[in-house]
Amino acid sequence: MRTAAIIPARGGSKGLKNKNIHPIAGLPLLAWSVLQALDAEHVDQVFVTTDDAAIAQVARQFGAEVIDRPERISGDKATSESALLHALEVIAERYGAEPETVVFLQATSPLRKPGDIDRAIELFRLEGADSLISVTRADDLTIWEQRGGDWNSVNFDYRNRGMRQDRPSQFIENGSIYLFTPSVLREFGNRIGQKLSVYLMEFWQTWEIDTIEEVDLVEFYLKQKGIDRSFLRS
């Protein structure tokens, strides 16, 4: 296979119980990412790596292959990179080779428009990148942080605010789409390599689901923006 989508989805979420299979606009949350990946023309195979039997059942129901994640890389402190490396090992064992490119999708970020995954892959190939992240503009956000009891402006100078449109553009890594070559993951232990490409998405696509409060917000955008099952292969 040339391009494989890998979706990590472990059990035991704390902010929202059974988050990855929580119903969102009529589908389990995980199903949105699985179906969006299956709908992408440039994706050859879709895998879900999980330690949870219920999540595995949903993944298979909606058309993904399941990779059973070992307990040693399934806890709260386990990184996505460790799950991705393990998934690549399993894929190589099953198919005799690993994919040229990995599309890493976060199940908690279902606000992808039809064609987003394909356009990200096309940009990745066009620019000859070894990694890609999806972003949204943060031009209207003025961010502060507290250090040692003092408050400091982070992405602007509060003493000289100037006009918003005159500030340099800044971007949020929205966590929706990542692309990388397997060699990047192995060499750097990271999803980001040395030649990064950036796929720009709309600001409303920043939102993801980690708590119950965000469920209504994501469902609102799914409906308002017309992201429904009509364009998905079920």
C-alpha cells in the first residue's frame, strides 16, 4: 500500500467516559474518522490501533482493520508515537511491507470537510515534504501565560498592540490531520520531521472533543457545515 491511515483510539478516557465511541450526530465518534479516511481516494487502507474491545468492534463495523495495542503503550502517559510505531510493525508483518506515507488522524477531531484528507496528501506530495500538520489561523487570539505569578503576553506585545491585520499571521496546530513517512517516525521518534508542510483548515475546524461540553459544539458544526453521512462510504 502507498498510503495508510492510522487512527489511535484507546479506552479509558477520563474527561468524557468512552469518548472514542460516544455518539456524535448519529455515529460513534471514531466512525467519523474511519469513514472520512475510507472516503479519501489517496488512502489505501485504514487501521485503528486500540486496547479496547468495544472500540475494536466499532472500528470493524465501519470498515477499518484493527491493531491490538499492547498494555505497555496503552496508558495515560503512552504517546501517540509509540502506538504509531507499533502499528507500523504490525502492518509490515501482515502485508510484508510498510506504507510509504502514514496519515495519522485523531478520532477526537471529526470536523473534516470532504476532500480535506486528499488535499492534504496532494500538498504533502507536491511539496516533497517528509511531514505535514493541519492548522487553523489564530490571528484574532491574544494569548497570555503566567510565569512565577506574573502575567505575560505571548503572541503579541500588550504595550504596542497595533492593528490586528498588521501582526504576523500565527497558526494553531489543530490535531486533525498529520502526515509523515515511516522513516521520520523512526529517526526522530516524532510525527514531525525536517521538511514540514502545512495544510490550512478553517477556524471552526479547530474544535475537538475531550469533554461533554464540546459534544454539542462539534455536533453543531457537523450539521451547520453539512458534514454528514451523505458523502461517506458506509
